[in-house]
Amino acid sequence: MSAAPENPVVVIPARMASRRLPGKPLADIQGEPMIVHVWRRAMEADVGPVLVAAAEAEIADAIDAAGGRAVLTRPGHATGSDRVFEALESWGGRYDAVINLQGDLPLIAPGAVRAVLGPLDDADVDIATLAAPISEAAERDDESVVKAVISVPPGELRGRALYFSRAPVPAGTGPIYHHIGIYAYRPAALARFVALPRGVLERRERLEQLRALEAGMRIDAALVDTVPLGVDTPADLERVRALLAQG
């Protein structure tokens, strides 16, 4: 049964209070704040309206100055999903899918933003996300790299996500997938998710997507070739600056 979204909206949650890189959304990259670069990639995906869910006025001001649309939200949200939900309630537009795009992915390919909608073609899927095969042992063993345990049928490029972990799982011969933190929710799934209490495994692994799995929600993942470089530290920021400077 097909339930392909026809009116998606992209929401980018952003806040200044990053532990490892304070003020991250406004970090300068080639003369523009990082959040503006992410907003541009989302606009280039051309899947629907793009909103920035801003925790602080200075983030909203940066998006407004670039010609974008921002919604100011309460600063104290525990997760980006909570911030996205509040922004959508304030926005009031019509939509049948919500793409939650992290505000620290200035190099994300517009095609990846489009790809995350693919699993929602199946009416049984509540939430869609992305993953890419891991090729390096260091990445496999790095606890900061979240692994997605996905049941992918032979010859397919998507499958059902059964678990997410910081450990290199599953065991045995076969690919291990790097989870990419972009999600597409059905509206009812997002509303249900933000109303759920934190799960036991979510607390243990420090991964909010496990809350959905613990509650019996279905997450499917589409496979892509590469993992976009996220900006979590000053060193990451310098790498992004260098890559963009190369054109």
C-alpha cells in the first residue's frame, strides 16, 4: 500500500547551547552562518517549505536576513524533535510529512534530504531515516558513530531498522551501517513520539530514536552512499570550511 507524502515540510531545529561548540548555528563558513548553509541545502532539495526552529532570536534573525523563514521556539526543549513539533504548531501550514534535518550538516546533499522521504511510500512506516555502509574499522568502533541495525532484503536499498547502538552491531559477516541523523515523520507519528516518556534503552544508549522503537513504532531506513560531515567540534568546523573553500 502506497502512502507517499505529497506535501512535506522540512524543519531544521537549531540552538546556541552546544557543549562542544557554543554558538554553533552562527559559526561563520565562507561569510555566512552555518545554519544558513543548512537552510540552503534544504531549499535546494525542493521538497517543500523549509522552516528553521530557532531556540534564540539571533538564529531567527540570521535566517530572516538570508530570506528564509524561522519560527522562534522555547529554548529549553530536551530534543530537536520537541523543537520541531513546537515550530510546526506555531507555523500552522498544511503538511503530510515532516523532515527533521539537523542544523549542523552544512554539507548535506539535497538528494539525501529527498531520499529520506522514500520509506514513507509504505503506509506501515511511521518514521524514515538514512544510513550508509561503514567501510573503516575506526568508524565502526567509534562510540560517537551511531550504528543502525537494518534488515535489508537482497538487492534492496532500504529496510526496517530494528535497533540503533553506539556499539558495532550486528555481529557476524555483513555490512554495518552508519546512521545519519535525519528523519521523516508522519505528522501523527511525530505527535505520538514527542508525547512518549523517555525509554529505558534510550537512556542507556543516549539515542532518542530508541524511544520510538521501544514504543512499537516502525522506523525504516534508506541507504545512501556517503555520510555528510557533521559539525560537533571546532576541528569539524575547520574541516567543513576547508572543504567548501576547495569548491
